[in-house]
Amino acid sequence: MSSESTIKKFNEHVMQSYGRYPLAMKQGEGRRCTDEDGREYIDFGSGIGTNSLGYCDEKWADAVCAQARTLQHNSNYYYTAVQAEFAEKLCAVSGYDKVFFGNSGAEANECAIKVARKYSFDKYGKGRHNIITLVNSFHGRTIATLSATGQDVFHNYFFPFVEGFINVEANNIADLKAKLDDTVCAVMIEYVQGEGGVNKLDKDFVDAIYELCAPKDILVIADEIQTGVGRTGKFLAGDHYGKKADITTLAKGIAGGLPMGACLVNEKLAGVLTAGTHGSTFGGNPIACAGGLAVLDRIESEGFLDSVCAKAEHFRTRLEKCSEVAGVSGLGLMIGITLKSKKAADVAKAALEKGLLVLTAKDKVRLLPPLTIEVSEIDAGLDLLFEILEE
């Protein structure tokens, strides 16, 4: 099929809930993909940070295919060795006690919300259910996670929203103190607000959250859907701040491109969810767990995260020399580019025409390349990007 025929058939039958670019992907290898017409693209987006090892990594694909030929699914009424192994390794790598598996970041965040509210209900009773989230945050597209999201642009059409979420301005300690009352059970943060503009939180603000919450037994939830699993150069972005949240949520790159979400909890919360209080038909799917194990094996390999940091620095060094770049934000291979005169959406469209895939976030160009990207590929992609920015 050609790109044109694929897009036509697609649009005839798929709901138009996305603003799609006119690209019909056919296949991918490494950090490059090819469309239905045979045109090749360098990928600086990795499926919004999901293809953490790039396209069709050989060891990852072998692990996934082997599992698909062994056992593709089972009910969570039963046990599987691959889910047990993945859970053990994920808890060991992340430093958490227990994990619940779902299929997406929104599901992981739903689980975190339920854990926080049930913990507070079990210990303190009704009335202590509010969760503080930050202005400009993004936590998902289900009704509950949209309610938690601190962006008015998403708060439309689907009224009424779920009650019990209070927004605090990011990096405003006074605002946090004013709203951290005895109705609050948790504070939910992204260390780097991805959809909100690739802005990382100030260390003083993060320190204040933990210092103010601990004495009141208010939980800290770290939404690391986009920042986790090596994206920032450490396994968790919280490691940059020297903090360990009570609950951390992961998704996107955790299984290298397969549907997977994880809600990790510390020892204090390990027994909060009991039989029947939460569930997921596909959560912990054997094939997704096999992909997750392959991702963890690679990220845990010697020097891998150091290479992520080095490549992130290479990106920033080159970007800061571009005459059209006003600033570079983010952390690790989670990069936001503020432009002086051009519009990010226009740049993304022009990049596509040149054979480069980039993302946007608010008014910034956003880059989330595969963690395995090579320096030569970074340079090739940036050369294309600079042609657009400096023309």
C-alpha cells in the first residue's frame, strides 16, 4: 500500500481523535523508520519516548517473539514466571517493594490515586482524600487522570470531572504550604513536566514537598511515565533530586514499545491493595513483561546510563550554538527547545518533510530520541533541524 491509500483507509474507519502528520509508517530499524512509499526518517521522538531501544532491537525482538510462541496471555487468576521475574527485577532496579502492572501511564496513575486514597481511608477514615497536583501537569486522559491534570486546555467537554484534586503552582512553595491542609492525602508531581513544556522542577521546591509531607503522613506520588526508565540519564528522575517517592508510576519506555504501565509502592503501602480492590485484564501480560525484561537488561548494562548522559550533553551543546534557539530545557534525553521566532508546530511539519521526526510541547520543539541513539545519528538529525531553524 502507498501512504496515501493507507491514510485514506485509516481515516475512513478510525476516530479522528489525534492530529496526525501525513506519514504512514511501514517498518523501522534502529533509530530510523520507513514509510509506505519507501522514504526514510531519523526518529527524534521514539513514539513519544516509548521505543526506548529504538525500532525492533534484535535482543528485544527475540525475547518478545520467544514469549509469543510460548504463552501470549493468561488471566491474573494465575501466575507466570515471566511476570514474577520482571516484577522482581523492576523492584530491585527501582528500589520499591511491590508493583501493580497495567497497560498505560494513565492506568498506572489511576492505580496510584487509588492506593493513596485507600491508604488514607484505611488509616484516617473519610475526609482525607484530596490530592495536590501541579499547574501545567499532565497525568492521563481517563476521567480521573484528566481531573488530576493541571491544564485548563484539557478541562473541557467531559464534565463533570472527578472531585478531590487541588492545583498548586509549580515551584511556588508558599502556594504549596497554603493548600497542604488536613484534607490532603498525597502530592502528585512530575519532576519534569513533559506535556507541560519540558520544564523540570526546582530542587528547593521538590525538597519542600518531601519535608512538608513527611511529618503529616502525606504521600508523594512521582509520575515518571515520561521521565522514568533511563530517560533522564538515571533510572528514575527522582534520583537526580536524591528523593524516593512513596509511589512511582512508569510506562512509555518500560517495555520498549509494548503496552505496559507500572505502579510501584514502598514497603508502607505494599499491603494497601487487597484482592478485589483493583485489577487489569491485560496487566502483566507475558509478552509485555518479556519486552520489559529486555529493556531492563539493556538499561542495567555497564555504561548505558552514562552514555545517555553523554548523548544528552552532546544534544545540548550543539543546540545552544544554533542562532534560532533561545533556550534548552529538560533533563537527559528529554529535551525542550525554545525558539526565538519560529513556531514549533511549523518546525515539526518542516522536519517531517526533510526526513526527521520531532515532537512539540506547548510552544517548544520537544525531542525524546531512543536511548540507544548514536552520536552520528544525533548529528545527522540536528543538521536537518538546523537547516529549518537557520533558514
